[in-house]
Amino acid sequence: MLPENEIGRVLAVVAHPDDVDFAAAATVARFTDRGAEVVYCVVTDGDAGGFERRTDGGGMAGLRRDEQRAAAEVVGVRDLRFLGYRDGVVEQTLDLRRDIARVIRQVRPDLVITHSPERNYSFVAPSHPDHRAVGGAAVDAVYPDARNPYAFPGLLREEGLAAWTVREVWLDGHETPDHYVDVTGTFERKLAALRAHASQTAHVEGFEESIREHFSRMAERAGFGPGRYAEAFKRVVTV
């Protein structure tokens, strides 16, 4: 397993604006607080989300990009990459694998955080089809694509992006997580990041209470004790 103090650069690959904040914003804040560099790669602009339909016709996409930038600022992330895929119809294609492999080779992270490619039957919310497609493509981009100099040869030949080996992947939303991060000290910043996604969260009655309850249950499952919060991941060693 990769010791946390050896993680100097992290890439979060997610389907929609707000996904990284629901899953891992407090963990991200822990990384940035100790000086690690964190980059967000957001595959879609989230234009199919939200309930304020006066922003149809492209307005929702722009709004959600702005919300994600504001949320990222709260947890110390300033490098965001938006791939521009259509929300709601993402497929695990070779093009998506190539585009994620490109970002991996650009960022050269020690750790990739992404969605579980597997459906979670115990808690369905993380199992949006876009999440599973992005998670699957991201894991394939980690292994074998980004590390194989002969995969997508144009990345090296035309863009000068040398192969890169990611040492570990953390999957969010997995049915059987095995790695829990005590995020009690950064949890309020997670809530602030989620509030920045006002188009998705402002209308939800009891939103903050439900978030606190969910992540306090994660801490109890991890054995951290009462009054704590935890984010949970399935840890995948790739070397």
C-alpha cells in the first residue's frame, strides 16, 4: 500500500461537477493542507443535472463549471480539466480511455481517485451509469493505457506525453470499501464545497443533516468512534 506521506500528486477523475465533492472533498483538503498537488478531471459539464431549467441551452453547463471551480477553491484545488462529454450518455469507449490517459500523462499522479465501475446494490446513488463508465475508463487508463508507451501512440508521438505509471487507485462508491480516511478536521470544508454546488443542493431539504449522517456512519464502520466523519474508498494497488 502507498503510504499517505508519499502521495505528492493526486488526480481525481469524475463524471460530473460535484461528484468529487460528494465522494472525497474532505480527503482532498487533507492532501492539499499538507502540500500535495490535486488536479480535477471532470468528464462532463453536468448539463443534464439540476432543477432550474431556465438555464437550458448551455447555461447549466457553464453554471456547473463555475460551481465546481468555486468548490475546488474551498479545498485548495486550482487545476481543473473539463473534457466536455455529454452528461447522461457517457460510455466506456476507447476515446474516453485515451482522453483520461492523456490527463494522467500530463499530471503524472501517484494516486488516482475515481468512481467504482461496479454497481453498488446496497447504496444506489454512486452507481449512476456515467459514474460506472468513467470509473471503468479511468481504471483502464491507469492500467494499461497510461503506462504503456505503445497505447495511443499519438499521445507520445504527437503530444510528447511519455508513459506514466500510477501507483494506486482509490474507488469511491464501492459496495465493500476497505480504506477509510478520518476527515473530521476537514469535514466543514467538504460541506462548504457542496454548498458551492447550489444548483444541485440548495433545494434539498435537510441536505446538510443527511450528509453528516452518512459520513458519520462511515466513521462508525471504520471504528473511529462517535463524533467523527470518514470518507471511504476501495483501494487498488497497481504496481
